[in-house]
Amino acid sequence: MKIRLVMFAGILILGMFYCQKNKQNSERRVPKGNVIFIHPDGGGIASWAALRVLEKGPDGMLNWDCLSHLGIYRGHLKDALSSSSNGAATVHAYGVKVPYHSYGTYAQEKLVSLAGTDKSVMQEARDAGMAVAVINTGHLCEPGTGAQLASHPNRKDTDIISLQIIQSGADVILSGGETLLLPAGVVGRHGEPGVRKDGRNLIQHAMDSGYQVIYNRDELQALSPQTEKVLGVFAAGHTFNDETEEYLKKESIPLYAESAPTAAEMLASTLRILEHKKKPFLVVLEEEGSDNFANENNARGMLEALRRADLALGVALEFIEAHPQTLLLTTADSDAGGMHMIGIRDPEKFEEPLPEISENGSPLDGREGTGTPSFMAAPDQFGNQLRFGICWASKSDLGGGVVTRAHGLNADLLPQSVDNTDIYRMMYATLFGKWLP
């Protein structure tokens, strides 16, 4: 009997301890500051490894490598082990697991965030008086940024989603997607007609709402830091051309629109504007090309997109050196295409075209696509330049192979095993000073 009483008392005390610990965690206060969230969509760890050897060599370091904290990302959704871009973006924005087809919603229904509101972390930040900005190399309705400002059961209904984004009041909106902002048949600055079915001209609506509208790199770089609100419309659709290497070469089409600013250039201009406002801010940037090129199994395009994302990380790292009260957070939501690097060891075959498929049937890419010579890595520490090809597992967004990295303020909060809801927790904690359990 006495033994049972002792055991019961021990269990009771242990339970009280865990309850108290959970209460302390829920009330944990952390330093407040700015947040820069950079989302190289589809960029798995193998993709970063390929970029590293291509750009810096096997012994070199990308900006991505220089971030101080790292955790393994777990990106499952409510009803799927591999993620959709819109589902993952919604989890990042609201901090709760949602079904695959969600876009700022819980499938077809309204969504309540981890903080208990009907707002995304960006909408909460905006309503709390902070500055907010979205940057996307795709069109403005791409969910990596769009789900922070818009909610709709159908991600294809870009008329409604784009209207919500323009009406969100975000300080900075930079992306492609001019055709989504103009009425059907109205030709825009980028030479293509609008596709809106509701007859609205959202570019005019933005100007009437106080936005300065710009269309290219030169206009972006000429912006005054005192600009109150800016809408950048840098392409008719995406700022990149997400086709196969073979098609782009045949049609003499570049990977990216030459007049469009890079993700790094967009971030640098955005930070100048937000810095001038002298208040906390949240920036969400998505390099969408790394996902779309990978889904086309375009290795050259994927690596160029990821290179551009790494340059944006470099801009953020420089900003943190001068403004240490800033958190930099970066992750993908999937491993698009299952890209992997395969070493080419026979020096006599370095300039020969790679086979179209590997031994197990997976497609192979050389530096100009299928059936072309291998990529050449930057020199290693001994001056050797090694060769590699890229093999693909799929044209879909795959689960696994993704890591999250953090740097700067509150980077030590990053778990070693990062659930996709933790992206919201990290942003929310830094903006509002409270870690949500």
C-alpha cells in the first residue's frame, strides 16, 4: 500500500512538473525584432550541394552555408506526406497543419492561426503597426508569399487572390504577374494582355491606394528610401521562363527576363525602404524559379535560381551585421524533382555527352540539358576541377531532403527537428516576443 502511495505521489509530482514546464514554455518571452524569411521553393539539401560545388568548389562555402543554425525540416500536411506549395505556405503563414489544397484556408473553410486569430503572421504584424513586404520572382499570387496576404479555397482563382494582395496594404509588393492585374484584352507594359474576368484594373487601383508602381530593375534601383508604398510588376507572368533547357535553347529564350531585378536586388531595395520607416518589419521572399525549373527537370535553371536565392541570403546577412536585432530564416517546403549530383570520374569522358538516363532509368542532365557534357565544379583546395551530372527522381515536389537554417536574433530557437509549423513560431516569436507552444 505504502509503495503504491509513493508511486502515486511521484506520478502526481512529475505531472505537476511537466504542467509547470509547459506553462513556462507557453509564457516564454524572447527578444523582439525584424524577420526576413527567404523561401527558395523546392531547394533540397542535395540542390544546395550541387550549387556549392558549381559556384565555390567542394571545399567552398555559400552564403547558405554561413548561417549559424540548422534543423531538419518535416513538411507533412494534414492529409499528405509530400507538400503542395499552397499548403506549405499556409502552414508557414498560420502555424497549423492544413490539407493539401489549402491557400490561406483550412481546405474550403476559414482558418484559425496558432495564435488564435483569423490572420496570418504577416497580417498580424501589419495590424500591429509593423512594416510588411512580399517579394516573389514568380507572379504575385504564388502561394509562398500570397498566402501571407490572401485566403481563398481555390488557388487558381487569381482574380480574387490578386485583389486581396493589392488591398492588403503591404508596404512593398514586388513580383511578376502583370496579366493578373489587368482586365482581359488590356495590353500591359510587358506586352501581353490582361486576363482578369472581373474587368478590374488593379494597377490603377494600386496607384489610387497610394502605391508607386514600377516595372523594371532601373525603376526599382531609382526608388527613394522614403517611398511609402511600392508595387513592382516586373514581368507579364513569372520573371523567369520555366521551360526545359532544350526548348529555351531552341527559341533563344533566357532563363530570366533581362529587365527584371533579381531576388537579391529586390531584397536590397526593400530593406532600404523598410529601414527608413524605423519600425519592426517582416519580409517574406520567395525564389520561385528553383521550384519551377526543377519541376521541368531543368538543372541549369534550377542551379541559377538557387544561386540567385543565395545572393539574396548574402544581402540579408549583410543587413544583420548592421542590424543584429533581425532574424533570418530560410527553408524550402519540398525537394522539387528530387535533384541529385552524380560525379563523373573518367577524365576521358569529361567532354562527352552524358547518357540520357542513368543505370536505373532516372533522367540525367548535363550543363545544357539532356545528352550534353557534364557540369564543371569550381576548383577544390588543391586546384582540381571535378565534373558532375544531375539526375532526377521526379517532376513533382517530393518529401524529405529539406533543411531549415536561421541566423541572427533568436536563431537559437530553431529546433534540430523542424516541423513546418515551427516556421510560423520562429517568425511570431521574433515579431511579438512570445514563443507559442
